[in-house]
Amino acid sequence: MARTIAEIQQEILDEKEKYTELSALTSTSKSAIWRLWVYIVSTAIWIHEKIVERNALLSRPHTLLWYREQALNFLNGVDLVWKDGYFQYPELTPEQEKEKRIIKHCAISERLFDEVQAETGKLDNTNLSELISEYYYNQVGVLTLKVAKEVDGVKTILTSQEKRSFRAYMNQIKDAGTQIRVVSNKGNTISIDLDVYVNPLVIYTGNENALDLQNSGKLLTNLSTEPVKDAIREYISTLEFNGAFVPTYLIDRIQQIPGVELPILKKIVVDDTNVVYDEEDGLRELPFFVPSSGYFNVDDDSFKLNYIPYNLQTDPNF
């Protein structure tokens, strides 16, 4: 940030005191010739620093991280003003900025064909035609911003008006020729089918008895805790925004739970229709997948956990 004229003046005056040959310059009058020269030189240096600062700001390469930073700085309901050669927000108090800043999560990337495959595991006719149109129009794709706000600590989508305002804001501050695509969708639901072979001395396995089925998967020492379900919920909820779900990492976590002997992943389905993992053929495309919305909704009812007593000396289903 450029120094003020007063700060530059004071630095010159402090430097003056180091030279005995200038000790005769003692006048405190603002109209003293030597003080006028100090002011003129200070003003010239200030103008130079402002020009350098502005040029540095305007010539700064706008990377993906820069766009993400601007997205997180979006103030809902506050208009931009043109000042010092670029659009910026008027000065607000920290409290006002905190109240207006609604976007808590943002991930940005250049949207290309391989990204869609990583997100969804496939290219259907709808997003294929959309991508072809975008790709050939821009030659290198477009910048895709996945964004979400928080309500009571829970990730949620922007309203239609908030999304329109955010898009208008990004269109004003972006580089000329850059295309912006804003994604703010409801969190993806994920269904997990898992066989868990457990030590029946540690974890309740259950049978056809209704009470046993109710306690299935819970610790024998604490029937209020179902560690495998807790581990799945924790793994999903701690994924960073737009972070990849890695089935191997999930199995590794479950394997560490006391009483769990052998977890076997059967199937993973996203949004009830997109099968991204199946025991017979593994993952559809990659060893991980990214939620198209940027995050998952955790729903305990979507976890199908089958607990089986583990015994190497007998039939494992005994």
C-alpha cells in the first residue's frame, strides 16, 4: 500500500536530522522555503508510488486462486464502484462486510471434458452438447465456480436472486473474454452399501430378532454408538469443499475401528441414479469421484450396512 504524503514528509524530516549541515533549518512555518520543498518532493514521491501500486494491481495475473478470492469477497446487496481504474466495493465497516458476505465455500476450475468425467463418471447427451458448445466458443473452456453458503452451519445453495447478483458481480470484475459459469446446486446424496465382518465380542451383529436388528452395528459396551456409521458420516462431512471421495480412504478408516475385521464395499450410488462404484467392476472411471455440487448431504438412511460375525475357523455367516 502506498505511503501517505504525511508519512513521506516525516521520513524526509527524520533523515534531515542526521545531517549537521542542515541543522540551521529550524523554521516551523509551513511557508518556509525548505518545508515547501519537502512537501513538493513528498507529493511527487506519493504520486509515483500510487502509479506504481495501481499498475501492479492492474497487471497482476488473474489466476484461479484470484477468482476464488474474489468470489469469497462477494458482498450481497452492495453495488460496485469504479475507483482508481477498477471496480471495487465502497468502504464498509467490518460488521457490515461480515453481514453481507454470504459465500462460505468456493471451488474453481477450468471446465473441460475430463472434469465432467471426474465429477459424474460419465458424459450424458445433455452435458456433452453443453460442453461442446462452451469449448468451441471459448477454445479453452470456461471458468466454473462451485459456490455454497451456510445456514446454521449447514452448506446450502444460493437463492436465485443471490446467484444472479453473484454472477453480475463476477462479470464486472473478471478479465475481458473470460467466461464464468456459476454452479450452486443442492448437495449430492450418496448411498453406500457395505458388508462389515466384525468381532461379535465387540460389535453387535444382530439377527432376525427385532431388538437385535435395532442394535446391529453398535458397540456392546455402548449401545448408543455405531462406530462404522459414525466413521462414514465423519469422512463425508470432513471432505473439503469440492474434495474427492476416495472409497479406498473410507475403507481404510473403517478398518481402523476396534472390532471391525473386514469391511467389504459393495456399491456406491450418487443421487439414486449414478452408480459410481460396484463390487463387480469397481469404479466406473477413476479411483475417486467429485460431487457435482461440491459437497455431499449426509443421510443415515442411505447407508446400507450389513454386519456379519467374523470367524476364520467357521463359516463366516455362522
